[in-house]
Amino acid sequence: MSKALLDTVTRFFQPQRPLWACEFTSRHLVAAGVDASRKKPAGMMAAALPSAVLAGSLSEKNILKDPIVFDALKEALGRAGFKGSEISVVIPDDSSRIAFVNAETLPHGHDEREAFVRWKLKKTVPFDVDAAQIAFRILTPPGSPPVRDVKNVDLLVALSPRPVVQEYEALMERLDIHAGCVIPSTLASLNLFRAPKEDVLFVKTAPGCITTTIFQDGLPRFYRRVAEMPLYDAVFPTVMYYQDKLDGDGLRAISVCGYDLDLRRELSELETQLGVPVFELAPDGVEDIFKPALGAANLALN
């Protein structure tokens, strides 16, 4: 997909994203940065975490053992070569909610639109929407002019409970680092994805969960998050939804961003069982574990 989606989704947090990002997962803290041109990585490091010290959640505390996470954060940033006072923070997909909202008539002002989105989601999310950190984007084809007709439009919304976001911000502040941008892992990864006009599926795996996103005409149309399970079992219901509810006439490709495991066998089985070509998310030569952080740092692809 085009960078416009991530740019707009994260604009609520920071108009110009930092050159460095750190992803928090239940197994690692992953730091990665790009050079000033954003054309190549400047440093990458993953510091392992013991079990049960960090867990993504919408309703519970995320950082369970603060001293251990803090030490791992210092290690990851130091060994990656981080320098500066600002960083993007990539949080677990389990710590955020991504939703699609349809508006028959959308208000014109940003504040009015935000209030409308909060109202639409009030009964559908398990936390206080009015106090949540929220960002949204009107879905328009890549390269199209700004929307002028605000009738019958779709919006992509990302939101997290404010206390969850504050946990990660506070951890960074203890290192005198400002969290200039906070973004869910899948949206960070999607900044490295180029969605064609044809129908495609994007799959993101992470410790504890798998997300699937359907793209049609270059735009996201459906998002699903499930607990960690065999890849085919996570993907198949999304494919069925695509065929039954989105009038899909055939996926042209599946793009996958893994984590720290070798997915080659599962990817081969997925391609065979669905009859759809499966590709790993670009860039080549970079381990998947670093890609969400590099996406949050806005690594430019050739």
C-alpha cells in the first residue's frame, strides 16, 4: 500500500516520524533505524525478553516486569546504535483495535470527524473510546485528490486505550526519549507493503497473534486479528470472508511478514492449499523481525 495510509494514520501522533523505532513484543524488544535519506537501515538489534514480562492487551497492564523490560530496552537501543531524543514506538497488535467505519455523511471539521468516529465505535470496543488515543483516515485510492464529497465514505481507524499508550511513553521518558509516534505492529509493517490494484492478502505474524488484511483496488477492506495458530487456520476464514462478503473473484497474491521463526514450510503449504502465490514482505535480505520497526521509521523501498 502507499505510504499515505501510514502517514495519515499516525499524523495524530507525529507529523514527521523519527528516524528510529522500537517494537515491543512479548519475546523481544526490537530497535531499528534508517539513515537521513530513509533509503537504508542505519542499525538493527533485537534483545530477547524472558516469558511473562510483557503482554499486549487492551484491558490489562502491558509491561508486567518493568525493570526487566527497561534493561532490555537500554540494551536494544544501545547495541543498535540509537542516538537522539525521539523515537517511534511500535506496540503489539493485541494492544490496539483497528476498525473500519462507514459514514453516510461525514462532518467536515477534523474535531467533528473524530467525535463522529468515537461515537460510531463506542459500543464496539472493550474500553473507553472517549479517552482512547485514536487516528483515522478516509479510504481513497492511492494518488487520488483529497475527498470533497463526504457522503458514503469509509474510514480506517486505529485506536488504543490511553493508559496502554502511556505505559510505553513513560518507559521511553525514563531514558529521556520522546515517543514521537505510537503505532500498532501491523500498520507499521504495512508501510513496507505496496498493494497493487488486484485483490491481495497481507498476513502479519507475531508472538501471540496473527493478523490478516484484505486489499482491493489498493485499499484495505477487511482486517482480522486472531490468536497464534497454524498459518493456514488463521488465513482460511479471511479468505472465506473475502469470497462471501467482499465479492472476491480470486486473490492474486499473499504477502507475509513473519517474526523470528522459519515459515518456509508453512508458506509453501499455504500456497499449495490456496492456489495463490505467496511472497515474503520486502525488503529482501532483512529479517522479518525488524520489518515493523523499519516500517515505522519509514524505510523507503526502491
